[in-house]
Amino acid sequence: MGYLQWSVLALLAYSAVAPLVGFATTGNPRIPSFVAALVTNGLLLVATVAVVLYQGQSVTAYLGHPKAPYLYLAGVFLAVGILAYYRALSLGPVSAVVPIFGTFLVISSVVGVLFLNESLTARKVAGIGCAVLGIYLVSA
């Protein structure tokens, strides 16, 4: 599969996360948001270990890689972001939390253009603009 197919699969799978976490962490009885984060991300860890082992990749070979510090920093940001996201889903409606959280897509796209030398085309500008407008319309 190419990056577009993987992206669509990610979109479809991740689209189910917020409603499921929102349902599990609200109402009575509910699961605490941080417990929900541990369970779901624990499953992610198990699945990732299985894929790495299946593909025969070595983790230890990359722990000292020159780019490894970027992964460590990304892990810190991911932990903060996911824990905050799950807490927000436990406190507010999915229909409000998800669009706000979804703004990371716009910010990440802009960072890619500014710092990773990705091309900026009129089509990308229009897409980012539509995403911003969509986030605004859904969260209003």
C-alpha cells in the first residue's frame, strides 16, 4: 500500500476512537480518562511490538540513532497530547472536542511546509483553508 491508502486506513480507524473513548469515559458508569488512555495505548503498544517483531526490525539498533532524540521529543508531545485529548473527551462533547483537537492537522501541515521543506501549492493552501473553515464551522 502507498501513503494514500495508509492515510485512508488511518482516517477510518482513528475516526472511531473519539466516539468510543467519549462513550467509555462519560455517563454512569464511566472509565477514568487516564485509565482509558492506558488501556487503548497499551493495545497500541502490543500491536506495534507485534508488527516490529513480524517485520524483523531491531529497536535497539535505533535507540542511539542521530534522529532518535526527535522520536523521544515526539513521544513526550504525544503523551501530553493524548492524555489531554482523552481528558477533554471525558469532560466535553465529542462534537466540540474533536474539531479543536483536529486543528493539529492544519498546524502540522504548516510546520511541514515551513520546517521540512515541503512544497506549498495553491491546492495545499486551499486544502488547509478548507480544513480551517471546516474546523470553525463544526466547532461553532
